[in-house]
Amino acid sequence: MKHYVYIVIRKDIKPCNYAPQIAHAALEAGYQSSEPDTTTHIVVLQVNDKVELDMLVLAMFEEGIVFEPFYEGFSNMGLTALATLPTKKLENSCLQSLELFSY
């Protein structure tokens, strides 16, 4: 089975923070998971702002999708990104309607 890690980032933060927030979220998820037996594919998605990310968190809880949030303490940014633990492809989930991250 192929494994995927879905990372979701807010687009309302400064562009210079995109890469660090994506990396932090991936690292947090990595701390919580065991190493998959195959290559893990990474899919980076985006939401517009904190409100959308908060709504996504609720939807992911309802669907039972396991993830790790990342809260940036700097400048009181709060929840900036999240990453799922390695999982099967999530084709029919709340993540399906999100856009791929673009800079």
C-alpha cells in the first residue's frame, strides 16, 4: 500500500513562513508515527486562513483522520499548519476539496 502524508498550510501567513510551517507540521507528524514500510508521498494543500484551518480540523476529527497540528508561537500566529500521519490515499475526505499549495 502506498502511504501519503497530507500537509495543510494557511495562505494568510507571510510567504517567508510557508516552508518553515510546512516543515514543522511534517516533523510533528513524523514524531508521532512509525516508519512506513514503503515510500511516503507528500501532498501539500492550502486553506485561506485560520478560520478555514479550524473548520478543517473539526471535519478531520469527525472523519477520524489522524493528524498533528502545528501552532507557531512566534507573533501569536497560532495554528498555521497540520500534517496527517502516514495514511492511505484520502480520496473521499474533507481534504478532497482543498487546492494544492501554490506559492
